[in-house]
Amino acid sequence: MTFVLLSTVPDKSIRHGCAYRAAGVLSMKKQVIEYAGVPVGIVIPDEDRLKFIAVKFHVHDLDEQRFGSPDEVRLAIHDLMTRRHPKPLHA
């Protein structure tokens, strides 16, 4: 199992990502990914994709998977969590 230690640096460019366009290519530094207000991992650039690094056990199934955008990661996390904790039929 791999653990990643995240710094609690108050720099918003790290927390929210720092993206810019250069010659038509999107370049990004690491970005914290949250689910339900809780940081659950980060994405880091990896070739032309973003690699998700999980820091919470409940999203470990997505660890090291590559995605096209931070929103795609959030959607995958949402899908994973709703599959694990579906709404009851009687609700």
C-alpha cells in the first residue's frame, strides 16, 4: 500500500491547481481532489493525462488511474461511492 503525505501549505495555487495554456497544451501542477468537502487525493500531470493519487482508503480503487480532467476524477469518485453505498429502495 502506498501512502502520500500532503503538505498543508496555504498556497491556493497548490490547493486549487495552477493551470495555464502553452502552445495549445494544458499544463497543470498538482491539485487536491475533494469529495463531500474532504480531501481524498491529488491529481498530478502524467504525460498528456492526470494521474490520481488516493490518500483516503475509500477511493483507493482509483489510485494511479489516469483521467482527462479533475472533473472526470470527481465523477469517477462519485460513481465509486454511489456503487458502494447505494440509496435504499424504500427511501
